[in-house]
Amino acid sequence: MKSLLRQHRYAITVTLRRLLAQPISSLTNLLVIALALALPLLGASFLISIEPVAKQVSVTPELTVFLKTDAAPTAAEQLARRIRDEHAEQIVKVRVISKQRALEDLRANPAWEQALKVLPVNPLPDAIVVELAPGDDLAKRADQLANVLRKWQGVDIVQLDSAWVQRLEALLRFGRIGLLLLALSVMLVVLATVFNTVRMQALSQREEIGVARLVGATESFVRRPFLYLGALTCSLAALISLGIARLTLAPLNDALASLARTYDAEFALTLPAPLVLTACVLIVAALGALSARWSVQRNTRF
């Protein structure tokens, strides 16, 4: 056990010595990987921050059921009661707006007052406003409920302004897919950068590796420093990317705060949770080690 720990300590020492021996090259690799990692991190920050706002905006979607103008006076209350009984799990609240109340509200508006005075009868229908329960697939559920209500007797029109909900959900879905593709692209950049870095290190240490093999060094002993090189490079780059993302979010949040205040709201972009960030750093380090292992296997066969 002590021998194994001593070998790992030696591998880490050799890795650090090789990184410090070429500071410009090492710093360039770190910055390239860090900048690449910062892009999906900023995208994730935007999605994580916008989803609660999107859910808050869409918590009270409504559809309006307009009855036929010749419907019985009690038809609206009966339909409202039926909606509560048959679709209780899909709704939050149902309220009836009588044609008389709607007419009075219009008459209270000076723009409509004179026009309504010349009407002999009330042309407005009774209406039922249904407030839907929040949740996933809101637009789909709203459309399904609207299609059901349109078939009921006495219903003339069911008005559902779900286009904005559909656009919002589509944008969020597009953002998630785009972020996934961006993360995959960044992963390829990280793998390629580490692969090339380890390849150049292996070629520059060709004679040293040959001598180590002559004196009995095992393949794992030879390759272990390169694995640490890939993992350490990616770990440091991931930590640098966190700093870049945090510095980038500061001016963005200042601009967003000024914009949000004009709407009497508060909004700020935040990084993912610390546990998620820790997992991301470990995943990136593992990718670096895997890429280094692949590179060293291909470039130390001499």
C-alpha cells in the first residue's frame, strides 16, 4: 500500500514539474479549455435562472367559455358546476361572469358607454373563466380541456390564449437541446486538447520513457503521470471556468437588474448549485484522464 501511494505521489510530482516546466504552453491549454467550459456553464446558468420565472409566469393560465346568447339564465352556473365536478384535478378555480355584469363593466368604460346606449338588448353572452392548475405540459392540457368543453351543449366559443405558453415551453426545450449540443461540442474540444497535450508530452519524454522501461518500469508506472496531467489540467481549467463565469455574470446581472426594475420585478442569473458544480468538475477531470489514457496508449508504443 505504501509503495502504491509513493508511486502516485511521484506521478503527481512529475506532473506538476512538467506543467511548470512549460508555463506558457500549460497556461494556454488551461485558458482554451476554461473558455470552452465557461460557455455551457453560462448557458446552464441562464436556463436555471429563467425556468422558475417561466413557471411563475404561467401559474395562472385561463380559458374562457362563452355560452350561446340564447342560453338559459342558469346554464352558466350548471356548466361551471359540471366543470368543477368532472375536471377538478385540472383546475384551480372556476368563476361565472354573467352577461349583465359584463355589460355593466363595459358601460363603466367611457369608450363604450355611448355605443352601448343605442343597443336595444344585451348582445353579450354569459361566460365562465376557468383557471388551470400549474404543471408540466400546460399548453397540451389546456388544449385538451378546451376541446372537451367545445363539445358541451350550450357552449358557443372556448377562447384559449395558449400560444405564449407553447412558445415559452418550445423556447425552453430548444434551450435545453442547444445546451446539450454545446456541452457535447465542448467535451470534444476538451478531449482533443488533452489528447494533443499528452501526445506532445509523450513525444518530448520519449527517451526518458525508453530508459524507464529498460530499468524495469511497468506500463502503468510510465503512463500514470500522463493520466494525472490530463485530470489535473481539466480540473484546473474547470475551476478557472467557474471564475470566468462568475465574473461574466456580474455585469450581466447589473444590466438585468436595471431592466427588471422597469417592470417592478427582480431577476438575476445564478450559477448551478455547488453540488452540481462539484460533479461537473469531477466529470471534466475524468474526461481529461480518459483522453490522456487514450493518447498515451497510442503515442508511447516505441
